Amino acid sequence: MKLHKSYRKYLYERDTVFATIAVFLVIGLLALIPLNTHILNPVTEAFADFDFNDVAYAKVGKNADTLDSRIVIVNIGLADRAAIAGMLEKVAAQKPKVMGLDAYFEGPRDPASDSLLRNALHSIPELVMASRLNWEHHGKHLTVNRYYFDKPTATFGFVNLVGEEGGTIRHFTPIEDYHHKEYLSFAAALLEKSYPEAFKKLKARHKDVEVINYTRNYDKYVIVDGNDLLSDGVDDHVFTNKIVLLGYVNPSPTDIEDKFHTPMNAKLVNKSPDMNGIVIHANILSMALDRKYVHSTPKWLGWIITILIAWLHVSLFIRYYIDAHLWFHLVAKTAQIVSAIFFVTLSVICLRKFSLNIDMKMAVTVIILAIDVIYFYEALAVWLREKHGFKTIFHHKH
């Protein structure tokens, strides 16, 4: 009871409030300082793209146990244009719900192959082709690259992924609205053609950016080799009434062609690209079809939680710093470790069990920095007291 009263007393001290504010000021200042030293580069690069919630995907099995039988992936490998045309025709013959081709064709090649592919692309009404959105002039102007086989009546979906320039792919943009015209993402365009209700649900969320709820790796999708398809080595009804995605697939860790970093990677830092783009699009489709979207806490709520956590920890630390300094370091370090583990575990459990994304990075950061900030705040408070009569609970003997 005495300990409880002593701790509660420091909750409302002016120094506790000021020290808590100082923690956030220090974080803000650190964010403004460019850390470009050669010593820190390896560390900052290793952890720059780290997210605690990746643990939910990489380490604690946030994966489905079954195949997604609604989606079939065709590995086109390094096939030429004539071979891709043959694959498209064979898939279309089995009457899938929709087909999506994740491949770019930059310009003319062999006239005969180009003719075969053009005919295939333009004769399959359920086909969605890949395009790319290019934002220019600091994001104020949009151009759409539909590549060589463009046609006004063809259906396109942009394959741009948020973070594809080098970061981990955790988000995607469902729909881009530019000058009152909607541009659908690859997954959204496929949904519109195959599962209109799922598309309406995705659109009705009105999210500029969605978190990708990864549920499956390569082994949880049916993957058909394109060469087997061309040699008639595939069953007659594999693609019937399915979403069929055609793209490059190679799960080998040494092959990084059209491959990106994802939270599914078993390595949390210093990792290599682990998932091909076509499999990422498959995960987006699985999420939309299952209606298992990730819900994120509002930013204002995150800040309230973080400020509350900082205030409680600073109060605890100050209490031991002043009243029981002999135990200060033991209590403070123990509280830091226990609190960090608790909040990271909480965020992982919420994501895994409830698809609720709680970003605890800032909370963990303030817990780690609080002790050092208290040292600096004490020195400043004592100096202000001696020079200007500032009232403080700190004194020199600490």
C-alpha cells in the first residue's frame, strides 16, 4: 500500500509531465538528425524496414493450413511470346472465372510471335493484363504504362506494390483516383470480373492503402508449370471456374527475379527477397475473398496509448530514481525488458488472432529512451533551479 501511494504520488508531479514531454522531444530531434556515418549504416539499414508485427507471419504461423482452391497460378517462367500465347489459349479453353497475366511486353519482337500473342490477348474477354502507374513531378502527374499490346477495350490492372522500391511489401493500393477516373489494381480488376460482391466490399472500405493479410506461401497455392500446360500434361478441369494467375514463379532463395521482401520471410533482418509478385497478388485475392482484412487502430488512439505508456514508465523510473536509487537500475532495466516483450507480444497476438494491427514501435521506443532522458532532464532541472529558482523534485545527490 505504501509503495502504491508512493508511485501514485509521482504520477502527478510536474517533473514527471515535463520528463514525459522531453522523451517525445528527444525522439523528434533524433528523427531530424541524418545518421549517415559508416559505423551506423549497417545497423540502420538492417533495422530500417523492421516491423514487430512481421513476427506474426514469420515466426508464429499466421498461415492457412489449406490450399486456396479458388486460385491457380501458372508459372510462365522465361517463356517467349508464342509460348505465353499458347498458355493463355489453353487456360481460356477450360473456362476460368478470370485470368490475370502479370507480364510486361516492352515493344515489337518476332512478328509471328507478336501476332500470336496479340490475338490471344485481345480474344479473351475474361483476361486482365498488367499495367504500371508512374507518378511524375513529385506525385502530381500520373501516366499509365500499358506496354506494347494495348487495346482500348482490354482490361488492365496496375501491379505497383507499396514498398517495391526496396522495402518489405506490407501494403497495396486497391484503387487510384486521378482526375475523377478510377484505376484498379491488378487484384481489384480480377475481383471485379470474378467475384463482384468481394470487389464491392473492397471498394466500400474506402481505404487508400490496405495492409496485406498474408495467409499463404507457395505451398498453399496450386502452381502449374507452363511447360506442362503446353505439353497437355495438365488435367482438363484444373482451371475451370478458377481465378488463374499467370506470372513468373521460382521459390528458390537464390532466384530474385520479380521477387520482393514480405513479412512471410523467416529472417526478420538482413533478408533476401522471398516471394514472387504473382504470389503476393494471390495473397491479396485470398484476403479479399475471405473478407479477412487487417484493421488498424486509429493514429490518435495509438498516440494516446503511447503517451500513457510513457507517462506511467517515467513515473515509475522517477519514483525509484529519487526514493530507492539503490534499486533504480535493476527495476528500470527489468521494466524495460518486461514491458517491451509484453507490448510486442500483445501486438503479435492481436494481429494473429484478431487481424488487428497495433503499431507498438513508438511505445517500445519511449520505454527504451525514458531512462536516458531522465538523466538529461535532471541536469537541466537542477541547473534551472539554481539559476532561475525553478521548482523541481530533483537534487544534486542523485
